[in-house]
Amino acid sequence: MKKFLISGWQIERRLAMGTVSEVFPASDSSSPDKEPVVIKRLLPIWRDEEDLVEAYAREGSLGEVLVHGNMPNIRETGVDDGVPFLVMDYVEGCSIEQLLGYTNSILPIAVSLGIIHEVATALEHLHGLKGKDGKQLVRAHRDVTPRNVLLRRDGSVVLIDFGLVTGAVAGRQTATNVVKGTWRYAAPEQLLGRDIGPTVDIYGLGALLYRMTTGKRPFEHVRELDDMRRVKEASALRPEGLSDDVVDLIEGMTQPLKVNRIQRMSEVVAALEELELSSQKVVSETIGHSVDEVLRLELEKEEGRESFQSAEERDEDVTDPSTTSDITRMEDGGSYATDESLDSWVVWVTILTLLAALLAVSF
């Protein structure tokens, strides 16, 4: 494998790639024994696209204010050979999507509520970020899905992706393309590509809570996007077999009209705190062994998977997504390339703890 450097960071291989971004596990070339990090980089082919370069700069500028226990820190930002990149925390754990796929069962209600509470506090923090001019820095996360919530062995929760690069890509694509990979968790207005604000994240979080507590994908009987839009515009999610408090919360978070939806994430946090939540210790004791098993299985997959090369590895000046194998995944099966799904990079970032051994390891 041909190794290369990004501004002093040693790259072993590429972990994932979308239509505008790629993700690498990396180590400090001057001190390889230090803990690994994650580098998210704009694909070199887009280095002259000002809106995408600006989105990276804006996301990098969040580093000073983004600090939150349930989000990865942005450690460093930079530009290498005209291409912007972000250096972020290494996360050891697996995604909710992987965990549910492995267990093939419903998580205990108190555990699910505890996890959702942690995600809600992260989103509340994200929505509250303001610049020096007092304006909101991030309109919405836009992609609150099982792939973007990671669970560590100790029960702690990490929400990844901050919505800025994703938002820039959304401005370039049709609503259909933008939400193709996450439509089951997208608010009705998001499916139309408009009116993006904090309430789309409230909807997504409600849909995620539905998934975790019922074992079913939201509107799982719907297969076409046009049908999904009509169903979402007609009714909220209302699961069966749960307590009235939990059912009412999910229904309130997934109302078709955003004016009828719970309006602020702080209200969601408060409602969750009135319910019985599991502590981080209980979450760890309940699912820690499952996280370990998911990571073991992912390592086995990784060992049998062909490498996906970056521009440097291909001896090219740029990486062209159209000439490179697509490794994104649809929730319902099949493959396609959208930046919203890959910029999130959650399907693959969970392998980082296992790759650590090899390094020392998508508005």
C-alpha cells in the first residue's frame, strides 16, 4: 500500500468516500505511537469550488465552540496542496445502525431513552452555536440517523457530522438526491428541500427513537420516495406497545407540519428527563458486549475487503468519484453515492478502533 502525508499526518489508506469528501484514519508522522485521528478531506477534484471550500472553512471554525461531550472535537484544520481538511477525534465504538443490525432486537426502553437524551443534548448545543454577529452558525444537523450516532463500549454516545458541508452539498443537488440515503428519518419539508431548521432534527430524532424502541424502520412498508413524502405529510409516527408518555413524545416530534411539532430541542431534553433513563453505566453493561462483537465482525469484513484508493495512491492529481468504486450503502440495500451519507462516514468510522492496530491503525 502506497503511503502518503496530508500536512504531516501519515495516511495508511482511505476509509470512505462520497461525492465531495473522503475520510482517512491517520497518525502523526513525527510520533506514530500517538493515538490515531480521523481526517475528513474535500476531494481534490473540488478544490476550485468556492462554496465547498468555504463550507469546510466554516465547519473548521466551529472547533472553538463545538466542544461537547457527545461530539467529536475538531482538533485541527488546514489546507494541503489547495485542498481543505479537518482533523477530528478518533471514535471507538459502533453505530446504532450496526448495533441494531447485529442484535436484531429492540433495545430496552430505558437504554434507548438514555441514548436519545445524549443525542438531544448534543443537538441542543449544536443549534445554540452563534457567531460573533449573534447569528446561528448551524441551521440544522440534517442527518440524524442510526448511522450518525456512535456508541462506545463505556456507554457514552457520540453524534457525528455537523451539517455545514452537508448543507453546501444540498444546495447543489435535488431534494431527491440529498435525502436518498436518509429519507426515512427526514422531515416532510426536508424531502421537499426547503424550510431547513432545528425542527428537522427533532423529527429525525423522533424517528430514531421509534426505530430503537420498536425494532422497525420508520414507515418501513414504503419503498418509493414520492410515496414516502405523501405518507409523512399525512401522519406522525405513533408506535404500539409503548407507554403513553413515550408514544406521545414520538408523535409530538414527528408531526407532519413543523408548526405542530415540538419546536425546540430543549423541550425534547426536558421531556426525556421526565422519563426513566438509563445511566451511562447501565448502557455500557447492557450493550457493551454487543459493541465489542460488532467491532470484531467489522474487522473480519475489513480484512476481506479490497482497498479503496485515494488520488495519491492512484498517482493522480485529483480523485474523481465517477472513476472510483462506490462504497456507500443504502439503508434498504443497494449502493449509490451521495455526500450526505458519506460525509457522515459513520458506517466506516466505527472500524477505527480496530484499524488502530494496523496504524500502530456525506442549509
